[in-house]
Amino acid sequence: MQAVYLYIRVSTDEQAVKGYSQRSQLDRLVHYCKDHNLIIAKTIFEDYSAKTFNRPEWNKLFAELKLTKNQSSLILFTYWDRFSRNIMDAYKMLERLQNMKVSIQAIEQQIDFSIPESKIMLAMYWATSEVENDKRSRNVRLGMQKARLEGRWINKAPIGYRNKITSDGKKYIALYEPEAYIIREAFTAIVRQNKYCLTEIYKDAVSNGLSCSRSAFYRLVRNPIYCGKIKIPAFEDKSERIVEGTHERLIPVVLFDHVQRIIKDADLNHPKKLTSKRIVNENLIFRGVLQCPNCGNTLTGSGSQGHTKKYYYYHCMGRCSYRVRADVINLSFLSFLKNNRVVEPFLELTNSISKEIYGEEHHDYIQKKEEIKKEMEKLIDRGFNAQKLFSNGNIDYDDYILIRSRCQESLKDNTDKLRQQALKIVAEKHTEKGTDYIINHLGEFYGNSDTITKQRIIRLFFPDKVKVIEGNIEKMLSESVQTIFGLTASASKIKEIHGQQTEQAIVEFFKELYFLGYEQNLKNI
């Protein structure tokens, strides 16, 4: 007696998104067997693409048929595209099955293999399926490029994100914790170059739970995906470009740009900058910044035990015996911050920078909020539609449960995204209002900050190494900082400078202060 196998194949996308049902295939095949007095030996359900025969359930069936190759068998399916969508693979598999005395047949597109000419029709069925597949593949490539140009990420999600799918089948990426938090901390740590090296930042990230190779981490910190942008590779006659992404930013653009400048500067001008030793002692917070006034070497620092307490010094190495009390330098800088103020024209500049950054973030927030709301409305409609299809018997229960669970999961993700967006805009709003306070109370802000933040402020005032001028911390400051605090120009000269194109170093100074406030506000929420 001939053993009959029912082969039912439908891919996950066809079943879950388009509503195709395995149940309808099964019903038609069972009725066909009853009408032709065929006894079903086994029913195989396959949830896999037909591009190749490397399918889990098909491999099991083929292995079983090998064991019973002397027994006549028949494999039934509804249409030939359920069997294969690759004409070359299909003919090879047909030959192998015939050698094993296994027949195949599509009940809705029957072929009489005893008639040689009928094989032409079979070739048409398979060729049509393959052409349809090729067209779909080309459309997918074009669609992927279009999606990239629209700012959508369509590949495997980078570290810190996870792939998601909308109700209409569009892919997107969403933040994934705790990876996102670890990466955010890594970017923040890079701006503290006077304390961390890139290798140590990587080790810290791995110890905190990040799973990636060192080379992948080095690529990660250069990837604009984390500040909400997407790098589009060259395509046909179009060169590589960077566009605004539709996904949620993991870090602010200001922070990403700052990190890129640090990395570029380290790579080009200071090859050892990212491999400097950590500074953990707040008493030696200027170590790595100061240079010896006698020989020009970078000063190190150490403590010396006195009769009653330990004294700290910044000192030279080798034959040069220069040293200076660390507390004198540290307190002189703190005193400068407390006793000096940014001059009026630059207060106007920092206000405009704050409003510009906040305006950009707020615009993104409103746009993303509307996108999320529209997506949630689509999900709700899809859930109701699935319920209606199930009630009318158009899809079976398993399909309905799958669609409903995906809708519920996506709704939860979108709710979390709305909450995170709201928290960020609150932080931005407080930062915009609080930047004036930070600038006018730098001494208090510096004194109450942790060691890492203090080091970042020092690097802001001393972006390059500077020779010690004992008793005059003001002359050691960078030229742009002296201008900001009115130390080197008259009021009229400052207005003239402000009236012209503002120097980039001055703009970056205020942007970094803004980011320091933003970071502090996020911690307090």
C-alpha cells in the first residue's frame, strides 16, 4: 500500500502578517485524500521559506523516506510553490525522490508525469515561482535602500538595541537595557580622557555585562547610530552618506560629536592620549594636565607623609627636581571659579545654544511621540481585525493568538518608549533652565561634583597641557576661556568678537557645560 504524506508549508511572515493559514491547506489535502481513497500516513507542517530544501521538517521527512526507499510513497501539497521556489533545486530533488520510488503531486496544479509534454507545465509553475521570488528579492533590495534613506535601520540591531516589527511589517530598532545603559556610560567615560583609556573603558563595559569583542567596541564608539543617525553605504551611483534615523537616540548628538573629536585628536595628535593611566586620587586631579615650567615635561603627582598628615605634590621626573604643592593649584582653580563670571555677551551665547539644543530635542520628541501614537493605533486596529477574522473563520486560533500576542508586546514596547521620551524631555527642559545657574555658580557646581565631573571641567578650562605659572592660575587658562571670562580683552573688544563669527572653541565650551547639566538632571530624575 502506498504511504501518503501531506506536506503543508507556510512561512512565518505569510502566516502571521498576511493571514495565510496552514488549516486551509490541511482541509483541502484531507478532502482530496478522502475523494481518492488515500490513507494518510503522516502530516508535516513546515514554517520555513521555500528558497532552498534546507528546511527542518523537510530534512526529517527526507531522512524517513530514505529508510523506507523500497516502499512506494506519495507526497501531496496544495501548489508547486509549496514544494519549492527554485527551479534547479526542485528538479534535483524530484530526481532524487523518483530514485527512491517517491512521487510528488500538487492537488491544485496536477501534473501527469506519464506525459512528457506535461513537464513543460511543471517547469512553468516552478519558473513562475522563482521569477516571483527574484522580483521580490530585487524589490527587497530597493526597499532596503529606500528604508535606509528614510532613516530606518533594517539590519540586525547593533549592540544596545533590539530588532522590532510594526503592525504593518516595517522593521525598527528599540533600546535594550541594560546594554544601552552600559554603552551610554562608555561614551560618557570617553570624555574623561584624563582618567580613562579606551582599553580600560572597554574592560569596564565588559565587566558590567556588555558582550562584544574589543574590535567591535572600537567600531561601536565611532558608529553614529547611537546618536540617532544612520550611515548609508554607497549604492549604485550614490556615494556614502549619513542621514537622520527614525530610531530613538541612545546618546545626545552633542556627546557623540564630543567623543569623535576626542578620538580623532588622540589618533592624529596624541597617540598615547587614550592609553594614559587612570587618576583616582582627587588630591592629584590636575595630574596629566600640567607641564614643568623648567623642562616642559608632563608633571606627575604623589603624596608625601608629614608628621601630622599627608601632603600631595605635582612634580617632575628624573633629574629635574621641580615640584609644586597640589593643594595650592587645586584651591587656586576653585577660587577662580568662585570669583569670576562669564561676561555678558557670552551669557547671551550660552542661552541661544541651550535653546537651540533644547529646540532640536523637543522637535524630535514631538515627532517621535506622534509616530508612536500612530503605530499604537495601527496595532489596536490590527488586533480588532484579527479578532474579526477569527470570529468569521478566516484564520485559525493559533494565527489569532500569534497576532494578538505580537500586538500586545508591541503596545507595551511603545508605551515604554513614550515614557522614556518623556523623561528625556523633562531632563532637557530642566537643563535649558538650569544652564544659567551652572555658569553663574561654577565654583559651587565644581565643588559639589564627583571626581570624574571635576576632571571634565578641568579639561574644559585646560584643553591642552599647560606650563605651571605659580600664583597665577588665570594666565594658565586657554585663550578661549580667558576671552569668555573677560581676562584678555576690553568690553568693547569682547562685543566685537561676539559680533563676528564665534570661535568654535567657545561654542564647544558652552555645549560641554550644557551637557554636564543635562547629565546631572538625568541622574536626578
